[in-house]
Amino acid sequence: MPLVSPCTLEQSIHPARAYRHVICNLAYVRIDHANGGIIRNLNDGGMAIQAVSRLRSEQVIHLRFEFIRPRAKFEVIGQVAWSNAAGQAGLRFTDIPLRTRRLLKDWVLSDLLTAATDLITRGPVLKTVNGEDGLVTAGRPFESIRLTAGAVEPTARDDLPRGVPDSLPRIRFAWWPAPMGQRGLAGWVDAMVVVSAVLLFSIIVVELTDVLPSWPTMAFTETTLALAFSLLYYYLCHFLM
């Protein structure tokens, strides 16, 4: 019995006067400017589609559709031959140029050859040689690996021994006179984050109140804000992250 692909099965069950090539992959068609759909089958004389909005019988529409494999793009004028309430419709092409008709035929032929090649090259999963499938099985089942549950020692939050971060290579920056250690760089970044938050908060408060406090009040406020932001920053980084 010859191999029949699922895509051509529908064609063999429902023969038509002219061959209609069933589209296996999703192929979208744009209908005029406010409608669209999916191509079900086509030939060089027309197509069947599933439209989003119902089409009217004898309606003349502009169609634009594109195929990926092999790649081809078409723009044709079609007339609705039949339609139903579910959005399904049959279209016949009107005034289709000879070059477009030939391109449609070539695409259908290429798609058929691709499907036939896939069916021919698809072989069994296990290829047999002289009646042997090549599988090697063990004579007796292997024993399962048994894991013994041991006591798990509690670990501290920071498992790095003291002095390890300081022993890592130091980083040299072009804008800093001396190499900087890992711990020093982390502290400098944390300090810049807190200072930036304090300055930004102060600028917003001065902009909203339009009042610049005296130097003693400003120094006390900035110190209090720095302490509050430092505690908040420590809480977010140490406990949440």
C-alpha cells in the first residue's frame, strides 16, 4: 500500500473536479484591510479559507498571503463562490496574472515534493542489520545505588572564612591612586548608594517645601537620614537578597 501523508488524506477522501492542495502549516491570508483568515487549501484557480468575519457570496475581495517553505508571496483578486456562518468560504481568483498562476503551480509542486521526500527519508527508529536492531541489554539488572542519610551540619550565613575576601586580587582603577580590595570596593559602592539616596531625598524635600534650613538643622537632618537609609539598605541587602 503506498504511503499517504495526513495532508493528502483529505484530498483522497473528498475528490474534487480540480486538485486542491491542502495546506498543512498555518498560512495566513489578509482580506482587504479589515479581515483575515487561514488558508485551508488552494490551487491556481482559487482557495478555501477560514475567515475571521463572514464573507458575502459573490463579494470581490483583495487577498494577500505568503508561504514560508518554499518562500513565496502573492497578491490576487478573488470572488466569494460560497460562504457559511462559521466563516468558511470558497474563493475563485479573478484576473490572475499568468506569472502569478505559474508561481502558484510551482509552489504547490515544491510543497508536494517536500512532503514526498519527508515520507521517503523517514525510516524506522531502530535500524536493523541482519535481523539485529543493535540494542545491547544487560544480562542481569544492575543494583540500584543506595544513599545513606547522614547528619547535615548547620552552616552559617557566610561560609567564607575570615580573610578570604581580602586575599582575592585587588582591583586597580584609573581614577583611584591605589589598588582597591574586594571588601573596600563593596563598602565604597554601599556608601555611594546611601549618599545618593540622602542627597536625592533632600533635593526633593527642598523642592517641595521651597525652604532651605540652617546649617545645624541641615547637618542633623542629613546625619539622621544617612543613618536611616543605611539601616534600610542593610536590611534589604542582608535579609531579603
